[in-house]
Amino acid sequence: MTPLEIGLIVVVVTLLVFSTGIPVAFGLGFVALMFLFTFEGFGMARVVAETFFSGLEEFAIVSIPMFIVMGIAVASSPAGKDLYSALDRWLIEFQVG
């Protein structure tokens, strides 16, 4: 198979997976792992695991889920509305004055 044929198959399968309504992150991960194991074999599972866990060592990547959780907590509590209204009043005062 030529690289162009493989690329077209990957694009078509990716679009089919997206049309099922699966979330984008899971769809891309599924398609990537499916084609990795199809073309390279199951010996690549070790490489996938090593890459995944080595990425967890970086502080910036670990902090991203924490910021997401913090944002969800603030958005679902009254604190989010209070912070927004306080910032809105503060910025309007700087514009006028």
C-alpha cells in the first residue's frame, strides 16, 4: 500500500468514527491505536504505554487536568458568577474613569 492510500483510508475511517457521535479525543485515539496496531503489530503497545507514561512526568501536562477541574468547580458554584460580576464592575470603572 502506498502512503497516499493509507492516508485516505485513515481519513475515511476517522470521518466515519466522528459521524457516530463519539467525542473527538476518544475517536482520534481509537483510530490512531487501531491503525498503529494494524500496520505495526501489537508489539507497539509497549511503545504507546512508554510514551503515555513518560508524558505524565512533565509538570505542564499534569497541570492541565487540574486547571480544567478548577474551572468546572468555579463555573458550577456561585463563586464563578460573583467573580465575573466583580470583574465586570471593576473593568467598567476603569473605562469610565
